[in-house]
Amino acid sequence: MSGDIILLGLAGVIASGAPIVIAVIGETLTERAGVINLSLNGVILLSAMLGFWVSVETNSLFLGFLAGTLVGALVATIVAFSSITLKQSQVAVGFILAITCRDLAYFLGNPIMGSQGPIMLSSSVPLLRDIPILGKILFQQSLMTYLSIILIFVAWYWIFKTRPGLMLQGIGEKPAAAFVRGANVLKMRYVYTIVGGALVGLAGPLYTLSVKPGWKGTITGLDGIGWIVLAITIFGGWNPVRAAFGAYLFAFLQWLGLVLQPYMTSIPSQVLQVAPFPLMILALLFVNLGNTEWMDRLLATLPEKMRLRAIKIIRTMQSQPPGALGTPFERQ
């Protein structure tokens, strides 16, 4: 395999990972505020279908992305109202919406199956595109891919380096303490849930207008992506940078399956196509191994130096969810 093909493949990993990055950051913001939005899988499908439909009818990429964003924001508003105002189960509401949105996408999308629509093309960055290796990988992408990369660092800076970000952490960890300090917990949870949902909705059209152009119903290949986004959010420890790494890892595993297929002809192509999904689940389980009693017992049997090194690695990978995640806030 030549170097140019490898660079082209890695550039494809960055492009195909972009919608996952955007969706993961959206869910990270939502869960940092203490709300779980389980509707992601259905939202990505519905926004992908509707965004493509709007773009076909209007011949406008902007309106297609806007439609997808509005779908995500609307569904997130339902999640917020049900869980924050009505105090209903966030898990139950999100799961029902995931199924409803998925079925709506397949039903309403029948008329546009196989239709041709506008496609977002790549646009290279002058000067930066000429940088050896990195130029081909990072700076010959679409505008939405550039946005996803910028969003990683903007979200990280917002959460960890700004006063509103610290308040966001507060309402997700200890909402009562944040309320005493003057935070409007319910309002902020509404805002971050809707903003996070809008970002998830933005990820949908990025598939059908760029990464996987067109809408093909059940064979579009997007069913399950939303659950992977939820897994990567946990894998990333609710940190945008670490979560982005998880998103690109998933995209890399998908690309690797395509690369290995010609050399592993005895294995059905379907196996390599779905392999990244269980592998990400296994990675998620590995991240949380340190929280189990049997792992503590296993580590205790190792020589001291090896045990200390293993504990250091596990602690680096471990992550704790926001303390009030999924817990309704009651003003006393």
C-alpha cells in the first residue's frame, strides 16, 4: 500500500469521523449539565433524512444543515421538557424518542430514496495544504469537517477554562450548590440540552450531504451510530478532546475493515463492516475495568512495580460521570 493511499485513507478517517465528533460534543454538553439524551440514534437518522430532503427540494446545503439542526433541537426540547419540567424518566423518554424518530425517518424518507442531491465538496486551505503529511490529512477537507475540528477545542476551552463552563460543571455535579451560588439550574439544563441536541441534529445531514451522500432508507448505514455516540461520550470521560479521539478511533476501525477486506477473503465482508461497533463497546468496558472488585484482586497478585504501573494506566483511562447525571433537580 503506497504512502499516498494511506494519507488519503487517514484524510477519509478525519472526514467520516466529523459527524461523530460533532454529535459526541453535543451529548457531552448535555450530560455535563446533568441530562441524558438517549434519542441520539433516532435523531441522527431523522435529521439525516430531513436534511437531505430539504437540500434536494431547495438545492441548498445550508438549508439542509439548518433543517437537521432544528430537528435535533426540537427533539432535545421534548427531552428537556419531559425530564426537567415534568420530572419523567430521562432514559424512558429518550429511548421512546429514539425509536419514534428512527421509524419516522424510514417512513417519511421513502419518497426521496435514491434521489440525487447537492454534495458538500472539500475545500483546501491555502498554504496549510502544502504542509507535508498533515496538509493532505487535515487541510483538504470540507467546511463542516473543519468546523468539527474547531469545535473540539472550543468546547474544551468553554467547559474547562471559562466561568460559564465551570458553572456548567457545577449544575452537572452538584446542582444544589450551583443554585446557592446563583445558577439558574433548570434554565441552564434546558439551554445545554437544546444546544447539545442541535449539534447532534447537525451531524445527521453531514452524513447524507457529505460522508455518505444520499438517502437509501434502511441501507443508509446510519442505524446504530447514535448508540456509538453515547458509548464514545462515556469512553471520552465527558471531555471533548478525549471524546474526539474515541470518534476518530471508531472511524479508523471502519476504514481498517475496508483495507483488510481484500486480504481476508475468508471472512464475510459484513463481519468487518460491523466489527467496529463491538470493538468500541469492548473499549468502553476496558475503560471501566478499574471500577470492578475482580480487577482490584487481579492487580493485587502482580509484582509491586507492575501493579503500580497498571494502576497508573487504568486511572488515566478511568472516567467518572457527572455526579447528578440523570437526577432531577428540586428547588428547596
